Amino acid sequence: MPQLNPTPWFAILVFSWLIFLTVIPNKVLNHAFTNEITMLNTENLKSDTWNWPWH
């Protein structure tokens, strides 16, 4: 039964993981994000308290 011979399947497993760990991360990390990250100014984040009557 050829399914029990681990030699070709182990090689396929190793080569597929080498592709997953070397080629695919480089392709994913090369994508440019469309939204730029903007830093918030901490001086403008002061909030006012609400003075609502509770009656």
C-alpha cells in the first residue's frame, strides 16, 4: 500500500511548510494599507462634564 510509505508525503509536507513560511509572509507584508494611521493630540481630548438636572 503506497499510502503507508512516508517518504513522498513527508517531503510534500516539508516543502509546503517552507513555502508557507518563506514566500507567503513576504507577499502578505508587501501590501500597502489604504488608511494611514493618525496620532491623536492629547491636548485636545479634554471633555466637559454634563450638568443635567436629574428631576
